[in-house]
Amino acid sequence: MLRPKAQLSSVLEITPQWLQERGIRGLLVDLDNTLVPYKFKGEAPEAIIAWVRGLEAAGVRVFLVSNARRKRLKAWSAKLGVEGIGLAGKPWFGIRKGLKQLGLPASQVAMVGDQVFTDVLGGNLAGAYTVLVTPVSDKELGYTKLVRQLERLILKQ
């Protein structure tokens, strides 16, 4: 339940062709340290905007699922032009809510995130394809830094 189906260095490696080869038609994407650095408040990176637009142009639906506060998620949803939910309650609730919003079966959706115990576990519990990406920044909650040590041990086995 804690192993991702794929491990990539960046969301930018997820292309329409890569998704099509896996039968994926929708993405649930974490925000902090997956798309942008934790607590980052600047403009959306051009590469991320282009990535989202390219996926949508190829018919891939994108939806943000984050444990970040709703106000932060709402701001980033607007910047990226996609819908999403904040304070999602990953791993238990948010991914199922996201699947419902996408209107796709879990077998056609990938959960993309930087954490094993929220993104990967939640995606696996929901039956989605899971993609673990390298965090875009090492700035994060102290709790998360501790959890990452455990994640490394699990991923080594």
C-alpha cells in the first residue's frame, strides 16, 4: 500500500503520451512540494502552467488535492486554472473526493504527489495509479521532515 507505481523526479515528466500508455485520463495532483515549493506565494511557474495546459489540451483532466488550507488552495487553483480541494484529509478522504470531481473511475486516474504517507497511500487505497515525485524544495513542516526519513526506509525495501 505504500509503494508508488512510478517514481519520477518531476511532474514535468508526466506527458500525455506517458499517461496514455498507462490508460490514465485524469490526474489528482498535490500542491505543496509537488507543483510549487511549500509556502511559496509567487506567480505560478511558467513550466507548470504550460504542463497543465498541455495535459488539458490532450484531454487529460487535472484536479488539485491538497492538505493545504483552503485559501491557499483556492489561490493556486486560480493561478493554474484548475479546480481543487484544500484541507482534503489525505490519505483518507481527499482522493476519493477528487475522484468524484473528475468523474472518472480510479483505474483511469493517477494520484501525483511528493509524500508516501499521504499521496501514495491515499491513491493506493482509492485504487488509483500512484506517482511519487521528488519534492521541489526541502522547505517543509518539521513533522514532514521526520516522516521523510521513514519514507526513505520504506522505499529502500
